Amino acid sequence: MSLLRKLKLRAGKRALRVRKAVKASGLLRASVFRSANHIYGQIIDDVAHKTLVSCSSLEMKKLTGDKSEVAKKIGMELAKRALDKGVAKVAFDRGASLYHGRVKAFADGLREGGLSL
């Protein structure tokens, strides 16, 4: 098995393990996805299979700073939108990403915005 295939398999298993624990909590899910240049966040209702709120760095073109600062601002904006919809408590789904860097900054932005993780 090639190294790339092993890494993808390991990341997929990690994502399923994290998502299983998050869905078991029974709360709405705050999902984060990071690409090389952008970060995306959603609040998802797994029971109704609907996305309630979303926000990404593509929408907010005027953001400045490094990628971690942008991730924190996106988290704060997503928290503001979620509070407007009446969502106060969510479970954080980091997917296959490790909890550091931009993913951690995004979670900190959610907390500063007023959501309880």
C-alpha cells in the first residue's frame, strides 16, 4: 500500500471517529473544513439533515491578517449568525483535521462569538 493511500485512509478513519462522537452528543454540529487558502464553517442539524447557517472566507473578502486570524474572524461571524437563528450550544466537529492552528482559531472564534462548545 502506498504512503499516500495510508495517509488518506488514516485521515478518513479519524474523521469518522470524531464525527461519531459528535453525533452521539445529540447537539447541533459545528463543522469546519479548511483548504489550502480558505476556511469554511457550518452549523448542521443531523436530525433534519439541514445546514442551518454557514460562513466562509470566500464570502468575506475584506478580511485581513494571516490565515489563523481570518479563521478566528470567520468563527466569530458564524457564531453571530447562529445566535441570530437561536442556536446557543453546539458540538465542534473538526473532521479529519487536527485541533491546532486554523482549526483551533476557528473554535476560539466560535467561543468568543458567544457559542458554547
